[in-house]
Amino acid sequence: MFTGIIEAVGVIEKIHENGTNIDFTLSCPFTQELKIDQSLAHNGCCLTVVDIKANQYVVTAINETLEKTNLGKWQVGSIVNLERCTMMNGRLDGHIVQGHVDKTGEIISIENKDGSYFVTVKYDSEGNFVTVPQGSITMNGISLTVAKSEDYQFSVAIIPYTWEFTNMKTLKVGDKVNLEFDIIGKYITKLIGRQNGV
């Protein structure tokens, strides 16, 4: 489990296709603290560390993951948001994040609000996914508060710290971002759907 509070950013150093899977080699500030078989969220997608050499580590994304996320668009040099799993002996600063990407969304606008940024994202209608104002959404692994919500579209306000210390500042209109919708909202939507025979 994760919180959506980004710990550091990593850099894609190598990309190796292995059948339908892709092995990604990354470097990050805490590589020396990682262990084989450890879960690590990459742009909000939970991947397992399979190898560690010096200051670099390797994770594997299977085809299903590549189809549901933006990982297939990574290139050598891409900057990736990283978060290690939550230690259950402290405060939960973000919200409950599983590291299971529901779908990708597309950035349709980025507005500079004199220091903060207002980012609007649209997503397709497949599945029962909703957002609500002041609810939680995870975008590229970042726990964010929904500022505005419409059908299959939402906006978030990004504070300067988050903009500077995650990969948000590298994104542009048209880019795909990984989305994980609030787990509580997903359960409620599912239950209501059952009651209505959906």
C-alpha cells in the first residue's frame, strides 16, 4: 500500500524488451536501500524490484501493465515519480493508494496561476470511475485533491513544491498520465451499481 506522497524521482537508464515484457533499469537517490522483491510505485504503478547493481535497479512491466499505464511511453532519460510502500507505524499523509493503475488520462490543459498550476485531465468512459470535488485522485502516483469534477474529466491544483519535486513539471498538453481513482469511491460506485442492477 502507498500514500501518494512522492519520495523521490528516478531516471530511466536502460530499456530492454523481453518478449512482451519490458525490463526498466532506473537510478534513484535510495537505490542502496532497496531490496530484491520489494514493491515500489513508479508513476503510481506498483512494480517489483528484480535486480540491483550499484546505484541502479531493475523492474519488469508485463504486457498487461504496459497496456493499462503510460509505462510503454517511457524513454531513456524519462523522469519517474517514486514511492516506497507505506510503513504502518506513522501518519498517512496522502490517501490510501494501492499502486494499481485504473486507466490513463490525457492532459488537456495546464494553467499557470502565478505560482500554482491548474491541470485538467480527461479520461475515457469505460468503467465506473468518478471523481468528486475535494475528493482524492492519484495522478502519476501523486496524491492530489480534485478541484473541479465533470463527466470523464477533472482538474487539480498543484502547489509549487509538488510541481518542482515530481515529474509534473515535465508534462505537457497531450501527455498520458496514470490514474488511480479513490478506492472508497470505487467500492461505493460498485455497490450502487449492484443495487441498480448495473
